[in-house]
Amino acid sequence: MPVFGLIDGNSFYCSCERAFKPSIQKKPVVVLSNNDGCSIARTAEAKALGVKMGEPYHVCKERPELSDVVWFSSNYVLYGDLSRRFYLSLAERLPKVEPYSIDEMFIDLSGFDDVAGLCALLRSEVMRVAKIPTCIGWGPTKTLAKLANAIAKKHTELNGLCDLTNEQTRKNWLDRLDIDEVWGLGKQNCAKLHKLGVRTIADFVALPPEHVQKLLSVVGKRLQLELKGQSCLSFADMETNKKSIATTKSFGRVVTQWKEMREVIATYATRAAEKLRAEGLQAGYLSVFIHTNRHSGDPYYSNQRGAVIEPTYDTAVLITESIRLLKPLWKNGYRYYKAGIILNDLSCLSNQSDLFSTYDKEKSGTLMQVLDDINARYGRGTLRPSSTALRPSWGARSAMRSPRYTTHLDEIVKARSW
DNA sequence: TCTGGGGTCCTAGGACCC
DNA sequence: TCTGGGGTCCTAGGACCC
């Protein structure tokens, strides 16, 4: 029988910040979203003080009881690098590790005699190598592993481990836990189920499957089977490619001029193209959106447009197409606050020139390779299209970003300051 | 002044085809 | 009076996740 495990980092972004700052080990720590907009990671101490997930920073700042909180702008370069170390320390000891997000991985624990002993070892290794405290849950399906992990996190007396392979143990928990603990049952679905009087996970599991499918589609039906111990979600094939690549960001200040918006879109398209090439992919569908801020009281306007394009990974082509899509979206007089580019219909790139191609793919490939090589060596933005901005005035704020300790030599930890 | 960014999967409905 | 049906592809939008 397969055993699925889920390991995840506790308050991952905060733990990354703590890894290089012993002075904040016991302090309440919060990491903020892009643009220092709202809270996205909180330590237990910060949660105890009442900092909510997604709470705006400008509101938190005014609360006197939060004066001791240590705030950080997000530092994705640092978190990404520690996530890589986290992954490597697991991959060294396990046959299959499937990263699910930056801070959690599914692991294959099938066939081990002492799973609890192994998991305790994995936790201490991740702590040693990446300085990240973790929890591990496991069971016969992914959904149960995820649930076990949530239990381990909440119940500190379990020492970070929770085993749901035993049917009786499982039943005890399912009787006690509310349906909103289930991975995949969100607000809307829980509301539907509450209307039917379904409260606990055991209640949900007891519903007739046809009934569940009618209410929650095949997703709900699958969830129910998974909770019963019948595995429907297998380990993902690591070869499977991404379905979409996006660069969507709010600005550090509102944008009101067409000239600036054109620069935004060119910059985002350039970044999206870099991500695309880093994955060895090309895109066959491109969409662009812009909107104003719906919270600010400004007149709200939001629009989006997409188009099928000849599959490409070429920055210049993607910029041209993006600007073409942007033109009909633009309306003078609005205070724009966010824009984005989304690439879809991704396929592995081929260098063979298409018979009907309107541009020279071989030449484009060479040029992009040179561009990426130079930027890899000398830093992103060393070589860039003239329509883009390197440090634009509309760029995001991140006043409280910690040093990128592990990836930038000039930002390395100082053992002693002179 | 100030409320994230980047993903996945599923469904419905229109266009088009024979 | 009676005016097909079934299939595919594309796109938009909803719900969910971290």
C-alpha cells in the first residue's frame, strides 16, 4: 500500500528570515507581500498578537499592540534558495520528492519499516541544512497526508509528526475535525455543505457520492474518495510542463500615462519571456490585463485581452504582441494600479523554423541565448530592450527587505562589522 | 498614500464541423 | 405542424491552493 507524506516549513518565509538573524528567534515576525501590501507569513508569536493573514500593513502599523513585531518585505530570492536546500536534503534520502509549493513537498514513504523514525530524521536534517522547522503528516492518500500535516501543525504535543495510516486513528480525527480543514474544500464549497448540515469531515465522507458529485462536481467526488483512503491523486510526473507563466504585479504608485503603461507592459513581457526560456518553453497564447484599484475609491476599470500567437520565446515578439493587445485596453483618465501578462499554451521549444514562420527562429534563438547568458553572468537587466525600465519609478516598494544572504556575495552575513 | 503574486483544474457556452 | 444531433475546439470565468 502506498504511503504519501507531506512535509512543510512552519511559517516558512518567517523561518527563512530567522535563519540568518538569531536576534529574532523568539520575536513575532511577519513577512509582507509584494509592495509591502499585506501580511503573507506570520510566526506563532505574531498570530498570537492577532496579525491576520492578508491584513494590510498600513492598518497593522497603526496598532499599538503590534509595536514589537519585526516586519519584512518579501525576499523571494532568499526563500527560493532555502527551498532548494530543503528539497535537496530530502531528495538525498528519499526515492521520490514532489515539490508542491515553495514550502511544501509530497514525499513517497512507501515501503519503509519505521516511517515515524524516518520522518523524525528528515525533520532534523532539514533543520540542520536549511534551518527550517517543519511538520510531517502521512497517510494512504495525498489528501489524508495533507490533513495529517495540518493536525501535526496544530497539535504541538505530536512533536511535528502525525500518522493517519491507521483506520481507527483516522476515524477519531475525522469525527472531530470541521470540513474547512480539508484541502480543496474552500469557502464556497464549505458554505454549500454547511447548508446541508454537514459539519465534520466524517459527515462529509458519509454523504452519498452521487450527491457530492452533483453539488461539488468531480473534484468533490475525488476528495471524498481520498478521505476514505482510496488514492486518486498520484505522485505527479516531474516531466509535466507548466500550463501557464505569469508576470502580474501592482505598482509602487498609480500609473496614469500611456507612455508609462507601455513601459510596464514591455518590462513584464520581458520578465515573462525570461521565465519562459528558463523552463525551456515557448508560448502560443498571450493575454494582457490592466486595472485600477477597487479599494481606493478611484473609478474602477478593469479589462483584459488575449490572442493566439505563433509559438515563441522571443522577448521582442512578446513585447510587440503585448503592446498591440494593450492598445485597445487603454483608456485615458484612469488611475491604474496593476497590470499583468499571462502566457498560455506552453510547449517545449523547437528550433526548427516553421514553414509559415514570420520571423527567423534560429536567429532569434541565438540572440535570446546571448541575452540570457550575459544577464546570468552580470545580473538581470544588464542587457534589456530599450522599451523596458530597470529601476522604474512605478516599481514595487520593498523598504524592509532583508539581504539576499545566500545568493549575492555583497549581501553575505557579516560575522563582525567594522 | 497604502489590501500579493503565481499557479491548477473544472465547467459552461459559443463557434464550427459533418 | 414540422426546422438534427453529436463532436471538437476555444475562451471566459469560477473555485481552489500556497
